Amino acid sequence: MIESQPDDASYDEIMRELAFERMIERGMEDSRLGRIIKDEELKARIHAWWK
């Protein structure tokens, strides 16, 4: 991933890309392991936070 960045990429840009890639990897792993919730459950949780 780092090698695919332009030569003039800043440290912050590279760190942002690494963090984004890690978030995607974690989400894919959660999905594979069944650690997901249905849309309705998510909506209910968000609604509860707004109270």
C-alpha cells in the first residue's frame, strides 16, 4: 500500500491510507466472523443515543 502512494505523499496522507486500510480489514473480518447487526438494530441503537 505504501509503495502505491505518490513520491510526494506526506506522512499524514500515508498514515490516513494505512488507517483506512486497517478499518476495511477489520470490517471484513467482522463480517466473516458474523459480528454484524441488522439495519433495524443499528437504527434502534442510534435512536437510543439521541435521547
